[in-house]
Amino acid sequence: MRSSGFVQGGSTITQQYVKNAYTGKQRTLVRKVRELVLASQLDRRTPKDQILFKYLESIYLGEGAYGVGAASETYFRHPVNTLSLSEAALLAGIIPAPSIYEPRGNPQAAEARREVVLAKMLQQHSITDQQYATALQQRVVSAANAKPGVPLTAVFAPLQEPTKYPYFVDYVRRYLIARYGPATVFRGGLTIQTTLDPALQDLADKTVRDSLSGTSAPLDMSMVAVEPPTGYVKAVVGGRDFARNQVNLALGGCPNKPDPAKVKIEVDATCWGGETVTGGGTGRQPGSAFKPFTLATALSKGYSPSRVYPAPNFYNVPGCRGDHCTIGNNEGEGGGSVTLRQATWKSINTVFAQLIRDVGVRDTADMAKKLGITSAWESPRFHGISYTLGVIDVSPLDMASAYGVLANHGARQEPTPVAIVRDASGRVLEDNLHRGEGAKVIDPVVASNVTDMLRGVLTSGTAAGKDIGRPAAGKTGTTENFSNAWFVGYTPTLSTSVWLGYSSSQTEPLRHIKGVDKVYGGTIPAQTWHNFMVEALKDVPVTDFEQPAPVKPLAEAVDRAARGGIDPGSRRFPADTDNGGSYFQGLPRPFASPPPTTTTVPPNEPPSTAPPPSTTTTALLPRRP
């Protein structure tokens, strides 16, 4: 009341138990007064240890587990009275934010919290120095990756009924918990109609499986398909084996927020608001697949696709001092001048480095955020010209959704895996069947021009030969040292992203995979996208980007009769172009405390050479025409 606003809470365990058991969590003064009165009454009648027991018996600890007994069984597969010190500390660390700290989907965050709890226990003399040292060594590890004789805190996969579509079901579960809380999701008797297209999901699973055939973990691939006019997520593949680690690579993560008192932040990440769906991973750098956001920024400022820039082999960042101030193309390439259109087809890094200097790093970050990159943020301390080259971590879901805005003439539809949600009484909690046309986040002219430029990538650019026989656009992406490879592409009807990399490492290079020496985005990822899109759209009428997408109301049944004689429509083919090049300098990733002038320089791409337990999913929606 003194601050006239919300400040950090100071509730006792008794108050928190009353809030969970009796009053609910609405942030109102009336609720707080009721909580205080009830807590005071309970405190006079019940011993403290019994209150603590009731609290620990009822709190939510992630993954559908209410109470430490259930959490002990689900995570460690043994009773709570046999917990080790390390396991107990892990559970205690989950309490403040189960969706962030639960150890299956977020093992790194859970480990950090476990260490904080152990340090507090030592500080408060609850454990000895020897107990602390022993427990500290027992780091959080998936039981599937446990090694005999190595001290660890093993977390087991859940014992639950298998589902045919584990990544999509995981996405639905995380989406609902973020909006309604675990109590409503797991105990509310919800009925959910999803946006899943079983035919597309089966196709996505098969396509990814075929692309990974002959390889083994930890090499992994993710794919997400989104319908641009509606935002309906039609298919999600978050890796090769969900049961192996419970991480959904399709959903990515959220970057840690630096202390604003110490670091100037000019663009806040959307996910810092706490309602964004993440999958337990960190996300991955998109490389040159991030360049369309710089293009959209430039065109929104009046730049023309025919604007000419020098295209040197190497570009020295003005004002930068040190060993990491050069951005380069492949040796022997570049030279002369090119238009922005040509630089996009060839993915010339040195041109885009100049372009973001002109349009601004902050404005580019803001554009990416508007288009739907929930992890997009910007600080002068951590980011510079290399921002245009894809140095922030993103998710396949965000990339498919953001490119979908370009396909939808600048109108954004938030991605969703559910069409309609009803509670136990049949009351509608969420209705996405009548979403309208979406919010115009960029000018339709800008979106159309970016799309027109990206069409050339598939015909004569870095993904040449991967076009799908109908109007389509897209962009390749390859990060420094070939550690991540992307292709994101779209038609008016479907936007699909593909990521390839190692789930165990952000830096291990993609080399010598299925006969490909260096895996660029234009190789395996682009071919995977092509294989999926050709089959996914074979029964969908061909439309150009200037025409309305052939989307009908979701509730209507769709005639899936086979259609023949597809007319690919007219397309403009750009002239043949030279290939872009790779960088020859690299830098630490964000949060490695780089100086303000450092840059991270990933490679360009040359032309291609090659349902939760207590919820009910009542309907899987038909594929739209």
C-alpha cells in the first residue's frame, strides 16, 4: 500500500499454504486480507511442523506432481523418506517456479537452484561442510545418461501412457500451464480441441526420421509447421526421441535477463514476461536465417530492394578494436557492388553488416520481436553489427511463426496448439476458432517486398534447386563453425522451419554427415523442408502471395479428395548469382562478457549442393485446403 503498486512479496509458509488451499492467487487487496486473517487463525490452532507438512504435501512441483511425495516418486522413483540430501535440495529449489526449474525440461536451471539451496543450508548450519561438498558433486543428470560409479542426482523419465505425438502433447501441456496454471490443467477437467493435423504430423515425423536415418544421437533435428493466416500450429517435431531427455527443442528457451541496474537494455525479450512457452532447451542461433528481420527493418524505413552496397570479401567493423572485428565472405568471393536483393539471394554477410549499421541494431531487434521472436532482446553491451547474422538463440516455433507474418501480408497471429478449451462445466475458456485477421505489425508492402526477395533464395540463391513447384520463399542459416543449420520457408498456406544440430552442444560442428562435408542450411535442412512441403501441399490449391491463402473455417470438414494437374503458377527467376562466403573470425556467445565492440561472425551459406493426464483431447482438426 505504501508503494502504490506491486512489490516483492513477503508471505510466510503459513500464508502460502492458505493461498494455495483456500484463497487462490488473485493479486487483489481483498484476497490478501482474507489470506492474512485465515493464516492468523490457522497459526493459532495448528503446530508449525503440521503447517509445513500440509504445505509440502500440496505444493506443485512440476510435471503434474502435487506435493513432495508425488515429486519424489515421479522424479526419483522412490519414497520421500529415502530422499538424499541432493535430491531434497533439488525439490526445494523447484518451489518458486516449477515451470522454470523442473529438472526434466530444464536441467541446467534445476542444477543452479539445487546449488543455491545447498549453499543456503550450509550457511544456516543445517548441513556440515563435508555433507555440502559431497552433495554438491551430485549434479543433475537424466537417468538415461547416468554412468555407473559417478556421483549424480538421477532424474527419471515420467511413467505415463505413451502418446503417438509426444512433442505436440508436450507443447499443449506447456501452453495450457502457462495460461491457466497447473491446478486447472491437471485437476480442472478441461476439454481441449487441438490444432494438430495428424496427416501433417505423421509426415513431419517421417520426414525428420528419414533425414536423420543413418545417424545417431546427439545429432538432432526439429521441425515446426504453422498456418500463417490463423497461427494454428499443425505439426511439431522437437527432436529424434522425446523419451530420451524430455526436452522439446522445437520450443526453445528464454535468455537470462541481465540486471538492468548494471546493463542497459534497449529491447526487452517478450519471454521475460513469464507467459511464453519454452521447451527446456536454450534455443539455437539462426545464423543468416535472421537476416529477413534486418531486411524488414530497412524496407520499413524506406530502403529499396534495389539499393546498392559494396560487397567486399571482408568488412572491418568501424570503431572496433581487437582480434574479432572482421566479417568476411568465402575467400576469393565478393567484390564489386550488389543490390539488397542480390545480397539476400547470395546471403552476403558484408552487405548485411553495412545494412544493420544504417538501420540500427535496436530497431532490428524490435522488428524481430514484433514479428514474433520471443527471445529477441538487445543491449549495446552484448550486441553489435553481428546481430543481423543471428547471434541470439531462437526457437523453431518462433521462426516458423515470424516468417508466417511475411506470408500473411504483415498480419501476426500468435501461434497456438489449441483451437478451443472448455472447463468441466462446458464453459469456454479460450476460443481460437474466431481469431480475425490478426494484428498488423508491419506494413503489407514491406512484407510483400521481403517475400519477393526471399523467393530468389529458392530459385537461384543459397537454396537453389529446393523450390517446390509453387510460389514459395525462404532463407537458409548457418552459424559459426557450422554448429547449427537452418532452413525456414513458407507459402501463403504453410510456414515451416527446420533446424539441424547437436542437442548436446552449441559448438560442435556439423561435418561429414550423410555425405555432406560441411552442413550449410542449404543442404540437409533445405532438402528436409522441400521433402515435407511438397507432400504437405500436394492437395492444396496453388496460390501466389498476392492472393488470399486458401484457408477455410477450422470447424468445417474438408474434402481431401486427390487433385491432379497442379499448375505451379507464374514465378520470377532472378539471374544466376555467386555464392556468399563464410566468416573467418568468431567470438564467445552472449553472456561470456565480451566488450561492447566485439562481434560474432557465423558463416554464410553457398548455393545448395545437395495430451496431459487430466485433460482430454477431444478432436484432432482436419487439414485445411
